[in-house]
Amino acid sequence: MPVTSSYAALRLIGRMEALSFLALLGFAMPMKYIAAKPEFVLWTGWVHGVLFIAYLGLVAHAWQRHAWPMSRPALLLLAALLPFGPFLVEPRLRRWKPGPG
């Protein structure tokens, strides 16, 4: 996987994971408790779980491939636990991307 595509994939999945987390917390959970519709949590939670695991895999791949110091994957993993976290660390991720050649 070229450097640009591995970083692009990490950024894309990070955004999708963050959006799914926000949908889970901001829509599915209220629907479960206010409207008694637990199926929203079931499906939104399943999608979020798949995206979270994909994000973890991409962080591990980038860490190994680009020989990052431990602080970088630690920050990215911590960000994934916060609702807006991946959006907040994305500018830093852009700075970490190595240039061509």
C-alpha cells in the first residue's frame, strides 16, 4: 500500500469511525431510551464496532510500516475513545505523513 493511500485510508476510516460514534451516542442511544427502539443501537453499534476495529488495524499498520514512536499510535487510540477525537488529531496526522521520496 503506497504511503499516500495508507494515510488516506487511516484518515477516512478515522472520520467514519468518529461519525459512527457520534451517531451511536447522539441518535441511537436516545432512540433506545426515549422511543424504546433498541434496534437502532444494535445496528449503529455493530457498524461502529466494525469501523473501530478497522481503525485499530490501520493504526497498527501505520505504526509498524512507518516506524512511528509509541506516542503516535497511543494518541490515535486515545482519540478513538473520544466522540470528536479522530477529527481533532487529523491535522496532526497530516503533519506526520512523510513526503514523496
